[in-house]
Amino acid sequence: MATNPQQFPVSMRLFHWLVAAMVLTMLGIGVTMVVSLAHYHQLISIHRPLGILLLIFVAIRFVNRQFSTLPPFPATVSPRERFIASWAEILMYTLLFVQPLVGWGMLSAARYPIVLWGGLHLFPILPHSAMLYAALRKVHTVLAYLLFLAIIAHFGAVLVHTWIVRDRFFSRMAPWRVRAR
Amino acid sequence: MPSDETSSTENQPAPLSERRKLARLAGIGVVILCVAGAFLYLGGWFSPYELTQARFVNGFQKVYGFHSGFRRNHAKGVGVTGFFDSNGQGTHLSKAVVFQTGRVPVIGRFSFGGGNPYVADTPEAIRGLGLQFRLRDGEEWRTAMINRPVFMFNTAQAFYDNLIASQPDPNTHKPDPEKIAAFAASHPEFVQATKIIQSQKVSSGFDNSAYNSLNAFRFIDAAGTSTPVRWMMAPVQPFAPVSATGATEGTKDYLFDALIASIHQHPLQWHLIITIGQSGDPTDDATIPWPEGRQQVDVGTLTLDTIESEETSPARVINFDPLVLPVGIAPSDDPLLSPRSAIYSQSFTRRAGEKEVPSAITPSDVQK
């Protein structure tokens, strides 16, 4: 079966949905664990290794993107929208790289042992400083909200194109194969 | 960046009518509100009365006032350092590195329960000992213990309700006896635990107090077998009743001063005693003691030989989170453990970003 040139390559679609699922899970866990008492320990025990896994996946995804052929924008996407979409992508990648690093960095600054699973620990990447921890802890929250807003905006834009402009925009990144027409 | 090439538009369906367009736009709005709403729900935005980390810590600030840079509970304290010599007996129960024969460096902190960093010393106040065992490869064991055989509360909600109930009345400067009575009436486990605590003789100082883990944990051995345990730091310093120290009482920091004098005289030591629970012993209720006669294992000796003011001590920036555990020690099903970890972390996060104010025990106090 020939691949549809209007769809992103399989590898890019796979990474997109994998990372999307992980990011939404991380945001959900994050927003829950900062208020939870009973489930805090369980949630943070998932949040730490999943964050590192996400960092690894985002790195692989970014490399994969550099070696992939991207489908063209449909004609229904205006030059202004293309400009916004391009910058939104840069913003999203930046957030996806920086957010796990800030998480790792803040635990390093607090000198918490950064337990992944069992005896596997991450080394600290920043000097021991309570003030630095406090600042990065705030940054982690702000970036999480920014990431959430970016995802909502991206999701809204795709829905507008797919349901209102009806240019089959969603099918470009659909997890399933869509036949060309 | 995406390419600027454009694909054909020949299969474009006919545009929607204005009404349909609006309806679909509204649909998109609903979908997005649902997603945002789900996250707000998870973040507790729709449950304003549920006890959260922030509300719990606000409770401490409400009752004890805001003290910049200090722990929200166990605010008054001093830092200590020393080491733990393991005798190897613990390896039968747990594969944790800390129990292998040998020495591990320790940073600790003695404290009083409560959120006032300048409170006057009293023998009745809860004495706390937080410890951080620094194992190899960045592994750590942190524990926060107090000189009570059992804890007064078995849930975070009960702790919080008692905290709020015992808030001093602005006019009498004393807790409202009616509120205390109402709390006791609805918490028989609190009454029972208080009886056990009051039946114990209080020792004269920090140095001859026993410190208990309160919560149960699980030790995991090399074969993966899990054993329910509680632990205690049993003092080598001989017991002396409170009244024996009458001569030094009266000064505001007399218990801390006595600790400083004691540690300057000779290093202080405790035996780490592991109590092994049997099936049926409650691991999920810190207010209930385990039956007498449970097997106890002395796994090593803690030696504390230096003391420092919080201003210079590395203990100040340690969060003695009881769930920072090495491989070989795991949490039990005690419902207090996760809330303790959460609330300690919230307190740490807040104070880490605040201006540090000199503590009651100054660097010159510890030179004496």
C-alpha cells in the first residue's frame, strides 16, 4: 500500500500520539498530585520516571522529525495560520524539552534522591540550593499551564479546520491510515 | 518547519451555512471546555472544602502564625551530624545497604512539635528527631520520629481537625476546651492513644529520649520477602525523669541548652531497634501499639557527635520526608504516610523560597 503524501509518515504519527498520551497523563498526574494527600506518593512515583521517559521520547521524536518528509499544508490554511502553526510547533517542542529538565533540575537543587524505579537514581544536574529549588518549582507550574494552553489551542485549531473548514485536517495526523483522494 | 507547498483543494466540500458553522463552533467550545474542566476537576477546583496539601499547611500557619523560612511543623530545632554503625543483623530482614555491616554518615535534627520556632521549651512538648542516612550511589533513607510510643491520629483529616480545634482563642490565649472535647468525643482512637502516651514516663531531655517511627513500614529482604516493621531509636544515655532537671528549668531554651551541653561532653548514642510485626498486627493505624513481646532486633548504633545552629546546619535544607526510602524499605498501607510526605514537601517548598530568619538556637548558643 502506498503511503498517502497528505499524511504525516507513520513514525511521526506514532510519536505524536505516544507523546500526546504521555503529556496529557503527566499534566493530569501533576495537577492532581500537588493537591492530593492520599495519592501523592503513588502519583509522584509515576511522575518522576514518566517525565524522564517523556524527555527521551521527545528527543527521539525530534530527531525522527528531522529525517522525515512532512506533508504540505492544505490550501485552506492561510499564510498567517502557517506562520502561527510553525511557531507553535517550536514553542511546543521547547516546552516538551524544557519541562522535564526543569523537573529534574528542581529535584537536583533540592537534593531529593531522584528515584526512577527500584535502586535506579538520576544524578543531580544543578547545585544544591533551596532558593533555586523554590524558583524552579514555580517555573515547573508555569510551564505546565503554558503547555496545557498550547495543547488546547492546537486541539481547537485542528477541530476548527476539520469540522468547520472541512479540509480533512485531522487526517494528516490521524493514527490510522487515510486513503489519498 | 512545515513546507510551504500546498496540496490541491479540488475535493473541498461545499462551505457550511452560517447557522451550521456557529453550531459546530459551539460544539468545539464544548469539547474544549470539557477537557479544561476535567483538568480543573483533577486539580481540585470543584472541591473547595477537601483537605489539600496547601490547606493543611495553611492550617499550621493559621494556628502558629507565619514564620518565614521555618518548617511549618517542628519549627524549633537544631542540626546534628554523626554516623550509623550497622552490626549486620538487619540484613536478615532487609536488603537495604544501610543494614550491611559498616558505617554510614548521618545528618539529623532535634526539634519540638508545633509551628512556633521560638516557643519556650517544655518537657511535655513533642520531641522530634529527623535523620538522613546517606547511602552509596545517591541512595538515602530519611525518617522523622518523635518521642511518643504511638501517634495521636490515624488519618490526616484527624490531625488537621485537632490542629484547628486546638487553635488558641484570641481572648483567652488558650484552646477552647469545648472544641477539644468535641474532637475527643468523635475520635476514640485519639483518647486511647493519649492514655498510652500519658502512661509513659517522660525523660529529662532530648538525649535520653526514645524516638519512634510511629508508622509501620515494610522491610524487603534479598529474596523479596516483606516483613511489617516499626522502628525506634533507643537511647544509650540512661533514663532520668523530668523533675531531675529542675535546676536548669526556667530559661526559654533549657532543653536545647541541655542537649548542647550533653553532646559537647560526649557523643550521644542510640540503638536502632526494629520491632517485627506478626500477621494481624495493624500496619494501617499509627494510634495502636503492637502487642507486647514482639521480636525486636538491634540492628546498629547511631552516634551523634556534633551540633549546630539551624543557621549553619545542613539539616535546615533537608526535608525529612518519611517516604524517602532506600531499596529494601517500603511504605506500609498506613494512610498517614502519603499525607506526611505530601505535607512535608509542601512545607519544604514554601520555606525554600522564603527569607531565612535567625532561629532560636543561634550559632553562639551551640558554642557553649
